[in-house]
Amino acid sequence: MLTVYGATVLTFMMLMYAMERRSRYFVLAFAIGCALSSSYGFLSGAWPFGVVEAIWCGIALQRFSRGSAEPGLRDAVP
């Protein structure tokens, strides 16, 4: 069940990342996906993955709060 959860949240996160240019709300959705994938990392025992995803969540929340959905956004964040 944990594997299904992980695959689902990672797929969601990547889809939201791909759609970030459409609306700043996809940046928020990406942040949520990062938080969910962080929880997967901690639940699966891969705590370094959980930490990195938590950091990405913070970065995405900061970008959302600035209203960043401008062209070229994807180029600025790997």
C-alpha cells in the first residue's frame, strides 16, 4: 500500500510541476505534492528523500506567495 501511495503522490507532483506555467495555483499544487512525497519518504524510511522534498515544498510555497507563474519559471527551478 505504501508503494501505491508513493507512486501516486510522485505522479501528482510531477504533473503539477509540468503545469506550473498555466497558473500560480499549480505551483501551490506542486507544493502540496512535495509535502505528500516528503511524507512518503519519511514513511518508507528514506528520510533524506523526505528532507529534500520538504525543502522543495518550502521553495514552492515561497514561489506561490510571490505569485510566480511567469514564463521561464520552469527554467529557474530544476
